[in-house]
Amino acid sequence: MSSVELHGEPASADLLVLGAGVVGLATAYAAARRGLSVLLLERADGPVQGTSFANGAQLSYAYTDAMAGPSTWSQLPAMLFGRNGPFRTRWSADPDFWRWGLAFLRQANRARLQANTLATLELALESRIALHALLQHHPIAFDHAVSGKLHAYQDAAALQGARAMIALKQPFGVEQHLLNAAQAIAMEPALAGMSGLAGAVHSPQEEAGDPFLFGTGLLQVLQQQYGVQTRFGFELEQLSRQDDHWCLRPRAGATIKARRVVVCTGIEGAALLRPLGIRVPLMAIKGYSFTAPCGVRAPTASITDTARKLVFCRLGDRIRVAGLADLNHWDPRPDPQRMAQLIAMARDSLPEAADYTRTSNHWAGLRPVTPWSSPVIQRMAEGLVGNLGHGMLGWTLAMGSGERAVAQAMAR
């Protein structure tokens, strides 16, 4: 057991988890359920305040397709030079921006698309098992539903192109079906409001749930049933190695020392580890969301509008809409113009899905993306494990990532 110093007082903990988003909380649970004592540190004043707070809410266990693939090359002009489309890029002279971009383009071929997609799929399926196991023991209320998902296409050629990805995942037990427009509308009547619908890919086993409600509920379980120690408002200034301990020095207060640390700090992880000579290629891709009451034709299933790059997810009597991808934008504050654009795009896509006059929870978050779209979960140094780079799938991959990270941390 390692000695952890908290507020100048010695405290006992086997593992220190840095970051209390869904990934950090899942990591703390993976350790606590093994009987390990855990100290959870977080900069914010509560859990799930960053990228986890109001993401798209979809648990996309089947749709794990990597960002980079052969189609990237035809989409590149819009990605790099588009100003008002779903994807836009902020140019920078920073060498890390160019290194990440070149590494991303090296993934833009069929072989890497398939390999990266399957690597993430494996973790996603592990995550689903881990989440269901958690809920059997601790029935957290977070508007959880196995509602299925429909990827809606307006481009008939793109719809037919989805066959290859369906076939790729089928041997792993992933159930997906290609539907024409009439079949898709019969499956989900809300799609009748989408103009030019060519068809959809239906993934009936997909799930949904509010990540904020899940995170706050899981924290309560960790504290009350597993004795997990927490410290919020911990602004880490430096992480360093001293003898056989890691030292975490905050901006104010006593330094904390621990033998084993798992870093789950999202986009901030790269800058935190860089002074140690550890490079994790993470790029901030800023996304937006809003929440609104259900409209007169609210979907039951989750819907992804592939043309507009929007997701619609039902959470009880609410609809969460998320979208846009601003690459290399590092300010987490919502841009009012982009938020207005997201609402307008959603209204254009599914005009009766939500009451767009009553939107709330206008949110933006920085999604930490690796060039290959899968997270980095590995030992970085003695007693130090990274659990970073989950991109758009942090909510989906959190539980499985926590299991893998703790296994790495406790391995001899």
C-alpha cells in the first residue's frame, strides 16, 4: 500500500486517480471494486464538469469508426478551409499541430481505418460489459435506455458504402442493418421530418444515458460504499518523480505523494506529461451541445445525421443535440455564433424533434483526439499510467478504459 499525503496528513491509498470526468470516475471504480483504496483528485469543484458534462449522451458501442480513412482526402478541403461547415480548423505554427495533422493523415487509408475501428470496437464492447456489471450492483439513475441508433444518410452512395463497415464488425457480434428510407421511417417515425432521406444504418443494441447524472451517481457510490477519498478544487501545478513516489504539487496547499498514479485529465494530459519527456499526441476538437424539451415528433432511438454531423439523443423528456468539430480550438467556452449555427442545423435536420425555442445547457467541450482515434491506455513510467485520448467516445469507452488502466497500474 502506498502512502499518500493529503493536506499535510498521511492518508492511505493504493492508487491516485487524477481527473473526475467519466473516465476518471470509471478508473476509480475499477480500482475500488478490486478492493484497492483510492484517492480521486479534480481541479473543478465537482465531478463531470469538463468534456463529460453535456456530451452527445450516446453510448455508441457499435459505431466506433475511426475519424481518418480513405474519404478523408476528399473531405480535406472542407476540413481545412471551411468556415461555416460542421468541421473547421484553426491554423497554427505550433509544431504539435503539424505533427498531429501529419500523423492523422498517415491513418487515412483503408487498412488503418479498419484496424483503428476494430481496436476501438474491442474496447467499446469491454466497456458495455463493465457498465452492465456496475449497474447490476449499483442501479444508478441516469436516463439509461437501450434505445438503438440510426445513422441517417441523404447520400445514397454513402449509404451503400456503409456496407463494408457493417461487414467488418459483424464477426464480433455487432448487429447492424442497412435500411432504405421507408424502412428507416417505419423504424423511427421522427425521420419522416428529414428531407432527402436515402436510408439509414440501424444499430439496435446501442444505448444512451446522461453522463452528468451517471458521474454524480457513481461518485456517491464510490464515496459511500467504497470509501474513496476525494479532493475537488485541486489545481495541479507540477507532476514530478521523487525517489519511488510521484509528487503532485498544487497551486495552493500541501504536495501530495503517491506510488501509483493514473492520469485521466482529458485534453490537459498532454501538457501535464510533456515536462516528464512523455509525449501523447492529443488534439483538441471542440464540440457543442444543447438540451431542449422533446418536440411533437421526438425520436425514441438516437439519430445521427451523417450529412450535418449531428447527433440527437433522447434523455427521458429531453433531447440532447450535439455536433460541430472545431479542430485546434482550445477555448472551452461556447462561441455564441457556433451555438446558434448548431441550433439552426438541428432545426433544419429534424424540425419537430425538439422545442427549439426552449433550448438550455448551451455547452462546449474539448474532445481529446489521437491521430488513430483510439485512447492511449498504457504505463508511461514507473507507477504512472495514462488513460487519455478518448475523443468523441469518452462516455462510451469510460468503463472499459478504467478496467484496462487499473490493470496496467497494478501489474508487476
